[in-house]
Amino acid sequence: MKNKSLISISDYSVDEIMEVLELAKEFEKNPSQRIAESKVIASLFFEPSTRTMMSFESAANRLGARVIGFNEVSSTSVSKGESLSDTIKTVSLYSDLIVIRHHIEGAARFASEVSKVPVINAGDGANQHPTQCMLDLFSILRTQNTLDNLDIVLVGDLKFGRTVHSLVKAMTNFNTTFHLVSPVELKLPSAVKMFIKNRKLKYYQYTSMEEAIKKADIVYMTRIQRERFSDPLEYERVKNSYTLSKNLLVDVKPNMKILHPLPRVNEISEDVDNTPQAYYFDQALNGVYVRQALISKILGLK
């Protein structure tokens, strides 16, 4: 895995994914391992982020690496018209690894093709978010003690939700049954469903989440993303489609956990936060351990 970019979750084999998850367990036990003190990591966020950006920077700092970059495009040469190609070529001269988030699908793949150093995709438009997928897998593994033979309920924006797309692709390796809950306008794209069909796995589609939740080992809630809609009226029609509240958690499986890539708006009521099923803040912390593991693997430090 040394010097191997991570642009899509499909770039890594199941064995490589499991290597990262096992190493993340090591960092969970001992997060402060300053094994990257000679390394420089570039953090290029062309699109707003809180958790992903800070999680990567926390991971890098805990490893002892220096972090350079930006999270405000207006303060960079991009605002002067510099091309993405020139930005990446230049930044790759200053760093050992580039982490990029961009609003255009395919931007991360393009960056990896012109960069002199490995690139990690921190989210490209509505396409993929493979490191979020890795931490989601780690969270599922930590709560269920397995990734095999689970019922996963995915709720909300399944059309534009890049975290959903990556997670579905990854979980098709583990004999998963998928329960897809969304408005008709936001159904999982056919191209992503093909991953399920090609593995001959089962999936069920719903417009109401009450029935599906009773079957779940994992409920993966997602935000209806205003920024992905070109038509404001379409967003207004679907923005409040689902809210998971405490009263819906009656008679769920005893092992069921709720995940959310965050930020949440109103998809999960605050009365859920203190229930045994809530795991989304632990999930966010898991992102640090997983990203420590990824950085270590890609830089050849572990």
C-alpha cells in the first residue's frame, strides 16, 4: 500500500481494507505515535468541511507530521484562475501526501494522475468519500464485531450521498442485505445498485423508514444535502423527509447502532443522542484512528 493513492474505495482490496482497520485498532489504543515527524501533508479543501478536515489534521498531528494547505479557496491562486493541474503539481513538490476535497466529481482522480505524491480523496462532489467509508467500516466492525451477514438500513439522500455510494460498494464484499430508504427523487443510483446486483446480494427499497429500522443491525442516516440541488424547489420538497426520534427505537435489535457521517440538520432528534443505539459521535472519533492508519500505510511508516 506504500505510495498508493486512495481515490475510490474500490482502489483497495478487501485484504488492504482489513489491514487498515486492524491498524486503526492499534492507533485507538495508542493514538500518539510520532512516526511521521519528517513528513509534510498537504490539506487542500476546495469545499467546506469541519470533521473531515480536522480529523485528517488531528491524525497528522498525532503522527508528528507537518500540515500545510488551505480551506478557503479565495486566499489561494485558484481565485486568480490557476488550474487544478497546476495547483496539484506545485503542491506535490512541497509535500509527501496530498489530501483533497473538491466539489467536482473526478477531481481527486485527476489530481492523483498529475501529482508526484500519493493522493487521498476526502470527497469529490456526489461521487465518493473513501476515508469516510473506511471509518464507517471501522465503526460497524467495532459495534457488531463483524462485517459479515449484516442488515444495513441507509436513510435519506441516497442519490447524491457520496458516503452512501462508497459504503454500499465496500459492504458488497461482506454478504450484506441492504435496506434503502429515500424519497423517490433521491433513490440510490442504478450504477451503485449494480454493485449489489453483481454480487447477487439482496436489497429492498422503501419510502418510509419505520418498517426497515426493525430489521437493522446498522441504521445509516444521511442529511438531505441542499448544496447538491440545482433546483431549490426540489430541495424544499424533500428536505424534511425523515427524522429519527427516540420513539422509533422501540423493539429494534439489541445490537442495533445508528451512524451518521455528520453534519446533521434534523435527521436525528437530539433525544436519540443519549440512547444506547447512538454511535455517531464515536464514529467521528474513529475517523482519526482510521486516517492515522491510512497515512501510515501510504507513507510506508507501518
